Amino acid sequence: MEQNNTPQMPLLGDRFPSLSVTTTHGPMNIPEDLEGSWFVLFSHPADFTPVCTTEFVSFQERKPQFDELNTRLIGLSVDDVFLHNKWVQWIKENLNVQIEFPIVAANDSVAAAIGLLHPGKGTNTVRAVFIVDPTGAIRTILYYPQEIGRNMDEVVRAVKALQVSDAQGAVPADWPKNSLIGDRIIVPPATDVTTADRRLSEYQGYDWWFVHKEYKK
């Protein structure tokens, strides 16, 4: 049987692949060194490029929000640590922003292990975002073309929504500002007739399969 050598991106629910990497903050073992906290690992095509620079500034500006969510930020590209450090220095000197999170200098094998090398795009890594929980499980993957910068507010929202859903239940579209139920939490649909008959007397909702409860902040 012919072997498929196309890089495979990990799937939701998989454990994040174990990687020993070099970063601007020293060597790291991911996800082992991050056990007990959430983390967002995001790749970018190359240092010293306009879209990537705007993204790194935007991530840094939202770092206090990620800190409040017990979430670490980690950047990644196939550029080496020397170039990463020079880029961070340039951002500080020219944009007055200090990048405080580490940036991984990924070789091709590291990038391929998490599906970041596109066969048709040369050696540049694509724009991917992995949101990983404290157990090392991949909970969300966002995938962008090189030409489109990411929306950092959505990354913050996704982390918070995952944490809320783990503790309280599923959240609706555009949470916490859904047009139908606001920030309320969706109750799982009933799985038997008796429970279904009680649903609208126990919760607010539209029908037995669509009921919701208060979000506990």
C-alpha cells in the first residue's frame, strides 16, 4: 500500500503532539511544560512580515485577558531563534510593544508534526491556532490562509467559551451576545420522554429540545 506522506493536522480531542523545541525564552517541552494551564499556540508564516507583525502586537495587547483565563501564549514559525529575537527587538524599538510570550523556532519536522507545512506554499508555516486545555488535549483548531490576519478577540472568546462550557454547558452562537438567549447556557436535550415533558417547567426555552439556564459568572 502506498504511504501517504502528506502532513496531517491533529484532530480535535487528540493530545497535542509532544515537541521538544527551542524558543526565544529557552528550550521547552510542549505540552509537558504547560501542564495545568491552557495554552494557545499560533503559527505564522515568517518574521518581519506585515500581517504577522500586526498579529503579534494584537496578541500581546490581549495578553492580560489570556492571563486572567490561565492561558499561555506561544508563537511559532520555521524562522530561527536569532531572527525571532531580532524581530521582537524591532517591534519594541519601532512599535513600542514588548512581546512577552515565547516564539518557537520550529524545524520542518516540528512544523510537520502538527500539520503546519503546506506542500504548495514552500517552507512557510500556515496561520494555525491551537487551543489546548490543561490536560494537553486539543480543544479548538483555527486555520487561516497566509493572506488573512486573525481576529484575536475570537481567540479570547473561544478560550473563555471552552472553559465556561466545561463547567456549565454548551454556549450559543456569538456567546455571550447571542441574539436569542444572550449569555445563557444551553441545557442538553432530553434523552427520554419523561425528562422531555418536564423541560419547559424546569427551564426557560422554546421547546423541550431548546431550553437554557442562567450563566453563572
